[in-house]
Amino acid sequence: MTTRALKFVVVASPKSGTTWLQRLISAHPAMHCGESRLFGLYYNPANPTGPHTTVEQTTRHMLRYLAPPSPGEDFGEKLTFELVDAIARTCAAKGGVALYGEKFTPYPGTAEHALEMLARYNDEIPVVHLVRDGRDVIVSGAAHRLNIARERWASGQHGAGAADLEAAQQLADRVVPDEWFEHFLENWIDVNTAMLECGPLFRRVLRVSYEDLLADTEGQALEILRHISAGSDVAVTPGQAAQCVHAASFAALSGGREPGEEDRASFFRKGASGDWENWFTIDQMRAFDRRAGELLEHLGYDRGAREHAA
């Protein structure tokens, strides 16, 4: 089998704590966790923070002009995998790390295909499936999108208008607009359902909940770091895990705030679980339970309670 340069992947829906875990892993001297948006046929030029695309989609675009000799049916897939290897190999060399991996939050509607591509790339790659209560994911995602609009309005950017002012008020009032409720709900269902269905394609999968990571950060961090380094020459000690936790603590990432101390203008907004009860309307609670309650339970959560199920 080809030795692949990408050494691990953290799979999750967006706003599930991946940036926190990414920083934690990267604090280990022999590891780095990046993000190149690996697989999935997706391109959105109008995203508010810049165009969204993937390595696979970029390859598809290249093939329109490349005209390789005798490409064969699987040429595009092979080229995609080689590009992923080139990115990983270059980043590892630049950072001087033995293990380069990525966080991977598939774009809407692409999760099943993206994970199947990942398995074809390397079914032995260590996978960390990071899960979070989908209700908190929706709130975190909505607050992030509302804050982008608030910043656009507050800074007087060209094109800012009444919709941005309304978003600023919704953020202040803890209102999840239907648009973002739907967007993040669908994405959470898509990624976690696909991960459950595609999990058997991989030989090494560790599922970790954001809530358990909050409750026992050092213990969970040690398990994650050992999972992604197993089979390599990289050793992970409890002391190293503790140092990684300290470097990626909520206080360090948020500029000194403690978990639960909210700043709705920050990417690292609150660092706590159960906040959805302060945002959801009764109709939103019912809609989530109707469409995603069974999946929530399957992932180990209580459909009605604030706390993560033991």
C-alpha cells in the first residue's frame, strides 16, 4: 500500500469544537493539525468569509484544462490523492513535525462522498470523530454567522444594510434565525449520519464528545493524541498532553475569559455546553427533536436534558 503523507483526520460537523482540538493537537511538538478542505464536490464563491471549495473540487477544475495523456477513469482521484499528499508532506516539512493531519468538516450535502473518498485515500488513517450536541452546534454556528453580519454593519462596510443591523439585534437578543437553524441542523445531521454509516470503512476510529473533552480535558487529550500517534515513532506522555491542554485552553484562545464567560463577538464565544436552552424557541426545540432526536440519542445524548448523557 502507498505510504500516505496525511497521518490523521479529525472529522466533525462545523462548530463542534474542531478549532479547539486543532490547536490542542498542534501544541504537541511532533504534530500539526491543519485544514485544506480535503474531499467533496463543492464550491461556493459567495460565502461571507471567502470562497469555499475543496482539494477534490480544485482537481476537477484542473482536469478541464490539464488534458493528460491516457488519463484513465481514475486519474482525477489519483491526482487528488497526490495533491493531498503534497500538501501534507510540504506542511510537515515546513513545520518540522513527524505527524501532519487535518480537521475535516465536510461541506453541506457532501459528507458521505467525502468520507468514502477519505477511506479510498487511506482506510488505515487514524480518525477522530468529534461529536457535539447538535443543539449547541446550531447556536454556535448561528452566533458566528450573526456576528459576521454585526461586524459588517458596525464597521460600515460597503453593502452593509438593514439585514446586517437586524442580525446584530438578533445576536444581542439570542435569536437563532430560521435560515441558520436549518443550515446547521442539516449539516450536523449529514456529517454525523455519514460518519456512523462510513465508520466501518476505517480501521481506526475514536469517537470523542465535546462535552467529555470539556469535563476531562487532560484525560481525553491524552487518549486522542495516543490514538493519532499509534504506530508511529511519536510518543505521547501525560505531561505532554497536559502542556497541550494548557496551550489550547479556552482562556488562552479567548484572551483570558473562563469557560462559560460569553463574548458573542468572539469566534471562541463561550466554551460551554447546554447554551441552546437560552436561545431556542419552543418550535425550534420541537423541530430539532422531530428531525434529529433519534440521532442525538444514538450519539449518546439525552434528548431533553441539558447535560451530556453518561
